[in-house]
Amino acid sequence: MRAKGILSKALIVLIIFSAVPMNSYANSAHSAIVMEVKTGRVLYSKNISSKRAMASTTKILTALVALENGDLEEHVKIPKEAVGVEGSSIYLRNDETVKLRDLIYGLMLRSGNDSAVAIAHHISGSVEEFSKLMNKRAKSIGAVNSNFMNPHGLHHKDHYTTAYDLGLITREALLNEDFKKIVSSKRWIAEREGYNAFYNKNKTLAQFKGGDGVKTGYTKASGRCLVTSATRDDMQVLCVVLNDPNWFNDCYALMNRAFANYRPYKVMEKDSDAKSFSIDKGKIEKSYMTIKEDIIIPVKEEEKSKVKIVFENDETVEAPVQKGQKLGKAKIYIDDKLMATADLYAKESIEKMKLLDIIKNFFKGK
């Protein structure tokens, strides 16, 4: 009887634990975040302000800085400092000439530490100067709790980030079309002799539905670090995990949960009549403002009724008005939390009334 009682209790415990979904938020990461790319809305967070080493996920910022400050078609002469760098490599040779495009593919697909050093020297003249540029760019994005000492992520006691900062950096990078194309590539053939076929180390592209990036990272000091991204139903999310032995599975579970709980919701439509305004001294008295892109935000089903639009603009604008003239902003909130902001533009050109128009209107009684 006692054995049966123990068996029954064990069965109850098993049932309770089996009822907890595998994609629950209880993951093994030291720090983790899930962020929607278009708006930057945080969909999940765990220890997101804790400073940690991030290994080769550093290269996300390296690639962004290189894309913003270099020309992909430039030919880079490889300096001796970039030859034989510790860790992952694309086997660069001293004085070899390689296109910047190929170096960035080698950086992001094969995690080439030598490629990172070559890029740093090409853009800034040295690793030290390039690191300064990385820190400046990180701060401009809002990643204020990070510090970069090198472009590759090899351990340095003063080289660190947070899950939140790395999320911000990755989001900014994914908004760059060249970066987005590079990290979503499974294979790249470089224009060079020797080692030129780069296969992406990021299993997300093959294993996860909609997977389209981003970067793996590992050192003994950092543990396993991973940034992934995926797009489903026109909504892209990214996930960062730092020091996570279950790195890929945790990212997949967290992103699956995000896609299950949130849906893209079109709040305003591109080129629609978003807001009316009056025209002073114009040939017409009323016109409309519009937006240049759809405003789509990630929402839970129960949040749709809480979405509100706040317009910030002058109700009356003096003519003349030019089509495309910026006239204000539309801000999208869920409750009191700002989700998105869009500029408002004049939908049409409106001429100023001439003296003859004023006289005609006077006699018409306007």
C-alpha cells in the first residue's frame, strides 16, 4: 500500500510538471530579453541590466559600425595585426587584399576574429580607435551600460554589455538592410583564393521557423551567448541570452512564446488621411496629414482596446503648404506606455490665396 501511495504522489508530481509548457519563461540564461524589432517593445526580460561578457556577439556592433563607415566594395589590405588572431578565423594572410563585404560575411557567418581586426584597422587605423567608435555608436543607440575594448569579443575584464543593451544594438543593426541580408545568409563565397566558402554557424536559420539571424558567441569567461531573430506574419523579434548552457533551445522557446502571445496590429495605414487640419490664407480651407509608413505594433489580443493615438500638431497651418511638409507627430500608446512615433506630413500642396482670390471670396460672402 505504501508503495502505491508513493507511486501515486510521484505520478501527481509528474503530471504537474508536464503541465508546465516547455516554452515557459523559466530558462537557464543568466540574462535574457525578447524584443520586437520594428518598435523596440520588450516582450520578455530577465536580468536585462546585469553587466556581462558577451563573447562574439560583440561582432554585431562591429558589423554595424563597418557598414555605416565603410563601402562594401572597398578593397582592404590585410595588416599583419589581423593574421593569426586567437580563436575563430577565416585565415587571412598578410598583405592579402579582400573586399570589405567579404570580411563582414566572414565576421558574421564564420565569426572570424582576424576579420574583426582587419575591419578595425581598415575603418579606424587600429583596434583601439575602432573600439572608441564602437562605444560612441553604442551610446548613440542608448546602450549606455556597455563598454567595448575590441571588435571580436575575446575576453577583457572591461569588455561587457547587458541583455538590454545588446538587444538595442541588434535591433539597430537589423534595421540596416545590408546587415539583415548578411546575417540571414546560410552561405557566402568570398572573392579570394584559398578559404572562401563561409557557412553560417547560427543554427537558427535551419532549425527555427522564420529564423533570420543573428550571432553566436562563446568564451570560458562569458559562457554561451546567443542572439537570434525570426520573422513571422510580418513581425520580427530578436532574443538575447547571455551565459546560457541551453542557449538555442531557450531562444527558440522564448521566441515561440512571443509569437504565440503577440500579434502585429496595424494602428495607422501609410498614405491614409491620418489627421485633418485647417489652412489659413490658403486656396482651400481644410486638408489632411498622412504618414509615410504603416504603423504596426505588437500587441496581445486584450491590449487592442487600450491602443490610443495622440496627435501633436497645430490645428491651423498658414499657406503655402508643400506636399510632404512635416506638420507634426502621431504617438501610439498602450495605456500610458509609448509604443511608436511617426511623423505627420502634408498630403497635398496648398497654394496661398492671391489678392484676386481674396476679392472673389469677399463678394461670395466667405
